[in-house]
Amino acid sequence: MPRKSIPQARKPRSAQRFRRLLLAWYARAARDLPWRRTRDPYRVLVSEVMLQQTQVSRVAEYYPRFLEKFPDLRSLASAPARAVREAWDGLGYYARARSLHALARSVAGRGEAGRGVAKLPEDPQELVKLPGIGPYTAGAVASFAYEKPVPAVDTNVRRVLRRVFLGDAGRGTGDGYIWELARALVPKDGKRAWRFNQAIMELGALICRARRPQCSQCPVRPVCRTGKRLDA
DNA sequence: TTCCGGTCCT
DNA sequence: AGGACCGGAA
């Protein structure tokens, strides 16, 4: 029994069409970003932590340099705090760097000496226990690194889902409901889930933006409760 | 000058 | 529930 009653989000009628339109658009409009070219859990993790409060253009600049200095979990774990802080300098929110460093130390130190390489958990429930990893990043790592069919809801995703499926009624909708909705929409196949999660975030970043959404160019407008009645 | 954002802490 | 953390963009 759930402790709280989160209003049950069932799969909307237009779910299938939404996914089709979204993925077709993503196939032709997606930006080619470095972290979309890897499934290495460590690299995915670093990109997601950097992207937490920092724009894509800035992360694109720091991400390769950081990975050059710390190419894997082990090298990050054994680095001095000052070196990590320096590699992070300019990104802001330095608690993220400290958490990431602590995470590396804890994960790398977990395995038996000499045996298997340190490995990040695959399960979001385990990932959220690590420092600096909340519900969003846990879902993102599970999906983008391990191709698990789980949702990853950041503010982009939250905004898109609200506008498309809830319309004006969605203003006061709680987090739990949005996550349930996302769970109902994510394809069960991991590779499709990967593309779906990337695509819905890309839509939120490029088209369904917080201010001045570009409804006239939106691929899912035919199924959107908000955009359908807006003028171009 | 105001707004924006995941996670952590209060 | 509400603010702190930072730096860029509106």
C-alpha cells in the first residue's frame, strides 16, 4: 500500500501518437551533443551532474576537459579535492563537484581490492542514495547509461507534459502525478526509452520553452492541449 | 535587475 | 514547504 494517494495517472489516449510525432522530430532535429554519443555510466553521470543547473553550451565547454583530467571513476576517486574543484571552476554550484567526488570515492572504494572495476548502480532506487543524485539524475543515468525503461523528469519534461496532457488544469499538479504520467508514457523497450527521454527534453529545450514556446514549429502540436488552440 | 534550476538542508 | 547554492540570459 502506498502511504500517500497520488492520483493515478493512466496512459492518455494520444500517448502513442505523441511518441511517434516526438521521435520523428527528434530523429531530424536533435543536436549532436557529446554525452549523447556514449553509454559509459561515468561519462553520462558527469554530464548529467554538470547539466543540473548549467546550460548546454557551457557544459559542452567543460565536459571534455573534465573527462580528460578524470577519465573514469577511479581517477576521480583518487584525485585531490583541489584538483576536482579546479576542473569545476566556472561551472558554479561547487557542491555538485564535492558530491561527485564523494560519490566516486564511495563507489570506487566499495569493491574488493584488486577485483572488479568500480561500477555505478543501474537501479534508480540505488542511484538516489548516492551524494548529489536526486530523482532526476537517477532516472537519467538509468536510462541514458543503462538503457533502462524508466522516466527522468526535469523541468523541461515537467513543462512539456503539463502543457501537452494537462493544459490549464495542470497548473497545480503535484510532482508525483507528473512522474506517474511520465512512467506511463516511457516505452518499455530500453533503447526506445533512451530516445524518448532525450527527445522530450530536447523538445522542452528547443521548442516547448518556458518563455515564448515555439508552438508553430512544434511536432506534437496536433495532440497538445495547450498549443492546439494557440495561434502561430 | 529579475528569473531560472536539481539537490540538500532546515 | 521554502531557501541556499551560482552564473548566464532575458
